[in-house]
Amino acid sequence: MIKGKVVIITGASSGIGEATAKLLASKGAKVVLGARRAEHLKQIADEIEQQGGQAVYQTLDVTRQSENDAVVKLATESFGRVDAIFLNAGLMPNSPLSALKTDDWHQMVDVNVKGVLNGVAAVLPEFLAQKSGHVIATSSVAGLKAYPGGAVYGGTKWFVRDFMEVLRMESAMEGTNIRTATIYPGAVNTELLSTFSDKASLDQMKAIYDKFGISPDRIASVVAFAIDQPEDTTINEFTIGPANQPW
């Protein structure tokens, strides 16, 4: 049941986050949007409201715990509760390790790993208190299999895989009814390639996305499917990508 649920979405200003916000709102969810670009968030929230949906937004740098806490506060003040959080913010500036793009390495750890930790730390008190909640996170097919150029990116996405699985297990053991869903997308046409600083890696990845990339709407529909399951049911992993991509 999606109608009436309050859903926080990080990385909501474009791509998968934007598509998910619009789809969930069209199904009656109350969406709370967070990302760094306020003007994009405002445009998306305005579109949702023009279509009869409900949306609020706030700028969010997921690497800052205080800003994650503030988005959860916005949700509770605006709509009274939080039912789900979609941890979708991410970066993928791939490069060979020998290129020593150490700034990119640390940025991926900050956003892809610490961003997930910060989001969960912000929302978990609400979920524990109400003994319900849903944590959804975007990993990647790079979180399932290794490939050259993706050592650090893949490592951050393997982290998401392990973290989410332990969250699911601990919730089941503690009886807190917190559901999880980890999504492993293949090539999806988003702004992910804009973060590359290594040209050879960018050219290689761009060729893959140009050939195989599918719409972010395809991932949004999976998020909606996960949320729509009965409260006693968790579908904890989804691997999704282009039917013609041999990932």
C-alpha cells in the first residue's frame, strides 16, 4: 500500500530519485525530497503538486549528519511520520587505481557509504519508536561483481549490500518490523557519468550507457513495487538493468 505513506528520497533532484518521487506521489505517497540543488527540487515539488500530489523539499548534503536529521524532521513536521526512506544519492567517478584519483575515492566513500550511514542514523529512531519502517537503498551491479576501474565504487556498493542485509537481519531478530530493499541497477541513464574525472574511464562507460542505458522510470517502478508489498513481507534484493546488457 503506497497511498498515504510518507517517503523521504535522497538524491531526488534528477535521475532515479526524481522519477521515483513523481511515481510515488502519483500513487498517493507524500514525498520528502532532499538533494544539493534547491532549484531542481523546487521544480520537481511544484510539478508534483500541480498534478495533485504532496511534496516538500530541503537541500541535503548526505555527507552531513545534521542535514540528514533535518530532512527527517521536515518529514515529521510536515506529515507527522516517516514510513520509508530511499537512500539514492551516489557518485561513480571510476578510474584505474594506478591513476591515484584519491579525491574521487574519498568522495565516493563520503557519499556512497557515509551518506547511507547518515540517512539510516537519522531515520532509525523514528522507525524504532513506531516499530515499522522501510529502508531502500541504491547499490549497483558493481555491488555484486567486480570490474576493472570500479575498485572503489564497487567497494562502496558492496558495503551497501552488506549493511542492508545486516539491517534486515537485526530488525527481524529485534522485532522492529523494519523492511529493507537493496536495488542493484545496471546501465540506467542518469547524471552518474557527470562525476567522472578520468577521461578513458568516462569514454568506456559512456559507450556502455549509450548502447544499453534504460530510463530511470524502470527503477522507480521497482521502488514502488517494494513499498507496495504487505507490511509482513520484505523483498530485500532487486537486480535490474537493460535486457540486452550482459552485465
